[in-house]
Amino acid sequence: MCAAQHEIAYDRHRLRQWLDGEAKADGVTRRRLLTLLAATATATALPMGNPARAADSPIVKPTPPESFIQRGTNAETRWEALNGTGHHTPNALFFVRNHTATPVLDATDWRLRLWGDGLRGRPAEGKPVEFGYDDLRALPSVTRTAFVECAGNGRSHYATQQGQTVPGTPWTLGAVGVARWRGVRLADVLRRAGLSSCAVDVQPRGLDAEYVSGGENLGRVRRPLPLAKALDDVLLAYEMNGEPLPYDHGHPVRVLVPSWVGIASIKWVGDIEVSAQPLYSPWNTTFYRLFGPAYPQDGTAPLTRQTIKSAFELKSGATFTAGERQVLHGRSWSGAGGVVRVDVSTDGGTIWRRARLHDRPRSDTWTRWSVPWTPRTPGPTQLLARATDTAGRSQPDTAVFNTQGYLFNAVVRHPVTVL
Ligand SMILES: Nc1nc2c(c(=O)[nH]1)N[C@H]1C(S)=C(S)[C@@H](COP(=O)(O)O)O[C@H]1N2
Ligand SMILES: [Mo]
């Protein structure tokens, strides 16, 4: 390999380390480092366009304030920004949940390694089975529409509606998005890797930086998935809404676990352990289980399916003119099945009307709906929406408290003012 190529490879490696937060700045400001490295990125034509991001930003794509609420390493989609968009959340508007920072990975040198005692042959002797990006693209592909939703979506409403204090990112309702994912079945990859009949759990792990919480290094983001789910409908996705998977959403390949809490859908997957024994990580023990007075002493089993929710495509505190006809739009979704019915109240919960549905109810995705409204009385009021799914679940008035504020499912009171 010639020197110039060496240099480019070296610089790109450094860029990735820096974006991963690994670099020691050594007196050089991050802004200066980014300027130095931006030329490298352009020269080597990264597939997703210019990956340069604002200095110190953990997210690559622009997250303008009219579309996103910044929340540390995360960005929450503003529901008003979804108004007038189609069934699928545009990639530019999709929320981002990063434990650390988006790593800028290159599909050409990416490998997926499968290892563990749940595989037959070589991997059982410690030699992983490897798939490159092109290997995955050569396998039969499947496309499916599914939401990704953080288990903590709606968490802030434990405090604002129920007076309960919970730690964690205070999401309103924008830690959810629906995309059309294309990729290969995890089942196909596991079978090609030599899945043994002893396997019980698989554990995908991300290539983003190790996660440090409360002074403790918890290692790379990883969460076990029972084999039954892994073989059912889980994808290794490389496309999102017809585009190569964007950097922030797991480029080049992420796991996509339909209907389950977002943490199951590991981004930037680098390896998958296949195990003959149940696996544990912080993300299915300390985190993503329910603890609290209403739950067993040692907590519930690890979270799987998402709960049921509704949101208006409207900003909090929106104003309306008395006597003017409006059409209120919103979306409702559930991890247990399609949403078949939505009831809306425009007077704080006294009178309810059935909303008109704009999608055929389907599992793993939301149903869009609308309801006309001509406000009469000036003053503050609250808009409420209550969904019911095919499993017969519907949103309660109060969510059952859990110490980490997961799975908020109560009807959210959306404040507006009539002028
Ligand atoms: N490797 C890795 N995978 C990850 C995460 C992460 O920080 N690192 N965050 C998880 C969480 S908590 C959620 S809610 C979803 C968010 O996916 P998105 O950022 O594409 O919206 O990714 C999950 N997968
Ligand atoms: Mo999440």
C-alpha cells in the first residue's frame, strides 16, 4: 500500500477515535482537530456525505431546534415537526438515543463476528464466524415497517402528571419514530453461522464507546435477546427509509427488534454472542426492568414489548382562535398489536369523540388519526387522546410508577390555549 493511502487510512482511523471521544486532546482544541480531519473525510468520500458535526456534538446529523429538543447525547423529535409528514418518520427527523456518541464507521472495513458456545464447529473453539457488509447484502433481504421507541419515552409525565420523581432523560413523547427497515433476517445469519440446538440467548454488542455510568465502566452497549425472538422477526438492518442506514442510527448495520423497547435494537453492531446459557448485561439487569412498590422485590423480568401511547402532532402550549375550525392530527401505537381505536377529548377529559383513522391498523407501527375541532370558549384547555389496540389494551388515566420511569402509558394531557 502506498504512503498516501496509509496516511488516509490512519487519519480516518484517528477521526473515528476522536468522534468516539477516545482522543486525548493534548492541547489541541476539538474544533481545531475537526478542521484538520474534515479534509480527510472529504478526500476519502465517506458514503453519507460530509460527516463533520459541531464540535463536541455526540450526533452527526443536524438537529435544528425547530425539529428537535436537545437532551445531552440524545435528540428528541418535536411532534409538531411530524405534522404533514407521511406514515414513516423522515430520517432527518428521527430521534437519536446515544449512550455516548455516534461513531462514524465505514461499511467497507466493517465486520460482524458471531461467536460463543451456542454455535457449532469453529466458533465453539473460539474462532468467530465473520460476515462483511457485502456478505450481508448478498443474502435474501426483507423490508418491514417498525417503530423504534425508547423505553423511557414519556418519562417526564411521571413528574408533570403524577408528581413522581424519576431519574433519566426527561423525554416528552418524541423518543419514537417509524421507519421502513431493509436488511437480512437475524435467523438467516444465525443459521449460516452454525446455530446449535443448545443455543438459548444471543447478545448483539455495539461498536460505540464503552459506557461509563456513576463512575463505573459498563463496557460496550449490549443486551441479550432470547433465541425465540431472535429467530422470529429480528432484522440486521442496513437501510432506513430507502437510504443506507445513517451514522446516527447505526451505520453500517443495526439490529432491529420489532415491537420491543428501543434498547434491544443495538446500533453499530460489531459482534453477536450466541450462548447455550442465559446471558446478562447491565441492560437487562440494572436497567430496563421494572422496580418499585407495585413490582416484585427483585424487579420484573427484562422488558420486552413496548406499551401503548398517543401523541398530537402539535406543540405543547399551541394556540387556537375561538370559532375557527381546526383538524387535530395525531398518531397512536402499541407493542402488543395495531391501534384500532382512538378517542379524543378537547375539554380536559369530559367529552370524548372517536377519531378518524388514517392507516389500516398494523402491528409494530402507529396508526395516524384526526379529529375536527372548532374551539368555542377562550382560555386554557387540555387535549387528550386514548388509544386501544388489537390486544384490547387501552391507555389508563395513570401509569403505574416504576423507579426508572419506563413504559409511561397513561393518557397525556396536552395543554393548549384558545384565544
Ligand atoms: N450501540 C448502541 N445501540 C443502541 C444505543 C446505544 O447507545 N448504543 N441506544 C439504544 C436505545 S436506548 C434506543 S432507544 C435506540 C435508539 O435508536 P435511534 O437512535 O436510532 O433512534 O437505540 C438503542 N441501540
Ligand atoms: Mo432507549
